[in-house]
Amino acid sequence: MDEPIEQSTSPSDPDPNPVPTTIVHPRREPFEHGLLPIQKLIFNDPVEALTPLKQKFASSSTQRVDSEAISELLQISSDHARLVIETLTSVLHSETDPLVAARPDDIDSVGADLRDLILFLYIQSYKRLLPRSHKDSAAVADVWPSTSAFDGFLSALSPLQLVRSNSRRFMPSLADEEAHQLSYLQKHLANILSLLSEPVEGEGEECLVLTMEGFEHLGFLIQFDDKVSEGVPLSQAAPFFANSDPDMPAVPVPASQVHDWLMKTIVSSLECVTEKASAKENGHSSGSDLDVAMTDASPSSAKAPPSVRSPCFVEGVSKSSYVKQASDIKNSSVKVINCHDSTIYILAPLRYAVIYGCSDATIVLGAVGKAVRVEHCERVHVIVAAKRVCIANCRECVFFLGVNQRPLVLGDNHKLMVAPYNTYYSQLEEHMTEVGIVSAINRWDEALPIGAVDPHDSLSHPAGVSDAQTESATRLDPDQFTNFLIPNWFEGASSGPTKDNPFPLPDAYLTSQQRNQKNLSEIKQILREVPLEENRKRELSSALHVYFRDWLYASGNIRQLYCLQGD
């Protein structure tokens, strides 16, 4: 693989039988789940800002940085410094890093690897790709009433707009996002490599070299083509270290050499992504296209096996139910997009999940071990056991959370409520153990609101609002708290040990639950014992059914019955 890459440098002397070069992809997770709207982390000159951090800790034996040091060096609060480490942990590329296995209370004492931290802080300057403009913007404006000074800027992709578009054509495709991220890495590659490199004295002048270990940390931002399976070191896909003796330290490589090879690889990869995106727009989509990951909710979308890099899409479910269990999920990430008036169950262990542009729905996610992002949703109930949850630009949503870290609230939110986790299914605890969620820790009511404006969006915002704090979430009244029952659709299917909600309920919610159960038992007993003639019993039964039906519609719980219709 090495020689053809090194020799394919002269455009005037093309190889008549070119060997395909390595394709590089940006890792989506840092860009999708790792950006924090904290102004002090967005540097005009990242190299100048991060060099003191590198110099202070590069000589330490462990090269690990705790939140106290981050708070001091970056002049941010201790809460924000801990948030930096927690967020970095959720998007790390290496499963062997001590942070990944650390218990939630031990994350700060373990600290972040200096090189991963530098890369994480560097990409805080990244601007997300703008959504494609809506052709019917005037018609959209009148269905999303402006109740906030930020609405015209931050609610460009409201659930109601998505209902009208009824597709993802106004959202950037995976190919668009990949090209955008590759272009960002191309522009900033020299700076990134300089921060990962080490100075050496050579022939009277100082130069920068990159060790094999330093090169491995680029895996935080990039990964090579799918043919390089997970678990294979990043360095083995590059020509510099691929043939190194495992028993001998690899010789450092000049950073300029690494830069030149990576730039050629990024340019080649950009051309490949652009060609695929162009072919898709012209109607020549192929099975290898980035966007045909797996839109499970649509029967017509079964085009090709999902890529290991691509998320599983659940898209466009409307006025129905949708169920997936662990055996049905082939990817470790799920995106639930543009779903309305429905109940959706993804009962599986996952790494990442995104819920985007949904309205009037109940969405139950099994166990998410890295991060969940809920964005641009309206009147949605989200029930999830997760390590961390981020909520952005949502309205009138309720979140029933079993979460190990403080829920993050960003953007333009209105009337959000949070409550303790309120359901279970037979394999829930197995899935939680598999992805590392601790049931004894639930920080559902410790929401951390940050900014009303997300500086990572490529949008123009009104002057003076960049530091405004977002509206936080309030606690659901314990009297309104109810258990959510997940039906058992598959009789005889493999069952698990979970028989109840694994997250302990706070006293107020437990008392309310016990009181409701007691009241129900007493009403049942009274109904059984009341002396009524048959015709009066029928009248009572009919009246109860009417009241129950009215409650189902008024509360929105009618959606749960969709699951029992034809499944």
C-alpha cells in the first residue's frame, strides 16, 4: 500500500494502472456530540491559546489533565471544566483510555489525555453546515409562531417545517457533512499536527516530528476506510509506521512529511465524497453511498447492508408504532428523524443516538452508553437510560431520564420538563451493563443550561445575545408522574432479568407512585364489592370506558395503543 501512495505525486506522469489510495473519513462523533457552546472555548488563534496548555503538561509523567487545571488555564468555571472532561469522554476514539472505563464519580480524578484534550478544544471553533433553505419559507413562518427573539434564527428547522417538507432534503446529507468536516480538517491540518508534534534539534535548526503515539491520537478526528477494521491501530493504515517492529520504538517522522501525505489523502477523499454526492443528486445512487445507511422505518429503503460507520435511520414514522430490539440493530448509533404522532421503541444497547425534528411522539431508547442529542423537537416524550443527554432547541417536551451525567440544555428551549426514569424491559439491565450505565447514579434533575445561541451553527445571530443563558427545564410534578408500560410483543422471545425500573425513584415520586397504586387497588375493591344489578354494571363499565378514552386523547397516551394495533 505504501509505494503507490508515495509515487502518485506527479500529475504530469499519471500511472496507467493506479492503485486506489487510502480513503480518510472524519469521525462524526466529535463534531456531532462534542461541541460545547462556551464562548471561552472558541479561540481566534487555537495554536496560540493551546500551546501554554501543551507546554505545562507535556513534561508530566502521565500527560493527563484534571478539571481544576482546565478551569485555571482556560478561565472557565469548575462546572464547565468538568463538562469539558465529561464531553470529551463521550467522544473518545480509544476504548482503552482510562476515562472510558471510569465510573462517573471518578472521571475528574482520572483526567483527560493532554493530546486528546488539545484536539477536543481545537475543534470547538468548528462551524456546522447550514441547513438547505426551505423553498416555502413564508408558508413555514406562519405555522411556527415567533415567541422568542431568537426564533427566526434558531428555529429554522422546526418540527412543523419538517412535517411540510416530509423528507430530509432540507437537512445536510451525511455526504455533505463529511465533505464539510474534511474541508475543515484540510484547512486546519498544519495547526493540528503542530500541536501534536514535538520539537527536535537537527542540523542547527529546530524542527517538528510526530511520534507513532502522537499520530495515533489523530484517531480522535479521523479514521481510514472501512477496510481498516476497528481495533487496528491508526498508524498501521499510514505508510510511516505500518512496518514498524512492534518490539522496538518507532522512529519519529517529520511533521511536514505526515502533513503532505495526509493532505493528499484528504484531497483524494474529498473528490470521492463529492463524486458520490453528485451521483446521488443526479439519481445514480449506489449501494456504497453514504446516505443509504439504513432507513429502517421505510420498507422501500432496504438498499444495501449498513456501513459500520453509518447510523441506523428511523425516519418518517407517522401515526403508527415502531419497534426495534437488539437483534434488529446492526449499527451502534441511531438517528430518529422527522417522526410524528407515533410511539417508537429502540430497545437495544447503543453508543450514540440523535432525535431530530420529531413532534407529538413518545420515543423510548434502551441504553445509550456515550451520548444522546435531542434537537428541534416539539411535544415529545423521551424515555432513555444514558450516560449523557443533550437537549437543544426543543419545546414542550418531557424527558424521563436515567442519566449518569448532568443533562445539558442548549439553544432556544421553551417549557421543558424533566422527570425520573419511568419504565423497564426485560433486558434493560443487561444493556446498561454492556454500555457502562450505572443505575445507582441518576442526575436527571441537575440540568446544566448553557447558551441560548449555539456559536457552532453557521447562522447570523442578533448582537448581544451570544452570552444569554438558555431556558432550563423544570421538574415534572410528582402527582403527574406515571409508569410507562412497554408491551411484550414477542411471546416466547428471550427474556432478561429486569423486572422493575432499575433507577431508584426519589421519595416524592415514589410516594406519588405508591399512592396511585393504593388508590387504584381501593377503587378496584370498591367496584368488586358494590351491589349493582347487571344493567347498572354495564352502564358503569360504559362510563368508565368513555372517561378512559377521553383521558387517553387528552393526555396523549393514545399513542401507546398504536403499538397494539396490528403488531
